[in-house]
Amino acid sequence: MEEQENLWEYYFTAFDRIRQRVDLPFKMGEEGFAIEDFPYLEALREALVNMLMHADYFSPAKPRIRIFDDRIEFNNPGGLPVSLKKLLEIDASMPRNPILAKSFRAVKLAENAGFGFDKMINGWKSYIEIEPVFDIHIDTTIVTFPLRINNDVPEADDEEGGAKGGAKGGAVHLTKRQKEVLEFIKNNDRIAYRDVAEKMKINYSAAQKHFNALKEKGVIERIGGTSGYWKILIE
């Protein structure tokens, strides 16, 4: 958004565009005005604020927001100072740009300590029942919020063998799609949701559901969080 002259204009313009991608039912406050205090909207707001106040502005890369039919991505130059798991454990705030962080907190747009991650995770789950994905590298951090799309319908065999399928007679029943995902994991135990979505030509949230189903059936396990790998428990 090169037309924005300052960070505040960037924030308000970006947030206005992002909010158009989620369902916002009308809700009236006590004073008779419409209010938008939905947890999933706060999750997106928190992701945007985090991207701006933790960005590495000396990097040749720029903070980017990419909106697709099936997901919203916040792509931020600069990795985390410690692992996401560690940040959640210690509830610590380590802003790369402390003055920006203080400014956003002064106007009640940012959380103290590590509560911003909880707001993003729990807020988005209240909307789509799927957690956002944190893809963290040395020089970049990508936070992905899966979206519902109208044509995201289950396959015929998913009705019987989806997350509710489970075991039959001691054997785990997998759908055709889940078997495909398992093969991808066998070939690359660090494969990401978006890679599987592209290979299978399905949307991001559908790919994530297949992974979740495999985890619920005890077929795979995630080891090491966002920078870890998939462990196959049942061949």
C-alpha cells in the first residue's frame, strides 16, 4: 500500500480491507450503535498489529498481507526472538520495535505479554473451528488464517471416514484423501498445509482438516511445533 503516508493510515486501510473477508452480522450496542466486538475480528486485528510492530523495517522485504479465496496470510520479514512454544510458555513480549509497540498499546490495539497469540488462536477458532497456522523461519514469519469458501464441501467418502470415522474392528479407516495426505507425509515429514493443498488442488482449510482428521485418528503426530515435523504413528 504505497499510497499510505504513515503507519496509522496503513493500519486503518489494511484492516478495512481485511474485515470485508469475514462474516460480520449486525450487532447493536447499549447506546444503539452497531458494534463489532467479534473474537475472530479481534484475531485479525491482532495479527495486523503484530505484523506492523514486529516487522524488520531494515529488511529489503516488506510486510505483506495476501488475501486468497481460502485464507488470509500475514507475511512479516523477521523471525521470532525465541520459538513460539517458548513465547506461549513464558507469556513474554519481545517487540522488535518497542516504540511502535508502546504506541499501539497506548490506543488499546495491542496486547501486553504474550496474550496476543491466545487472542489470535482462540478468536479464530470461534469463527471457523480451525486454528491459524504460524509458519516461522529465521528471516520471516507467516501467519495464515483459513477461510470458509462456499464450495468447500466434503467428499463422498469423507462422510463415512472423516474425523468421525475412527477405528473399525481394530483397524483405522482412512478416506482416499487422507491416504493421499499420508503419502505426502511419508515422502516429506516437514510438508506444510499449503503444499498439500496445492498438490491436491484443494483449498487450504480442506487440507488442514485432513491433517486434523489423521491426528484425531492417531495416525500422525506433530513433533516440535511450527518448526518441527510430522511423525507417522500407524503405517
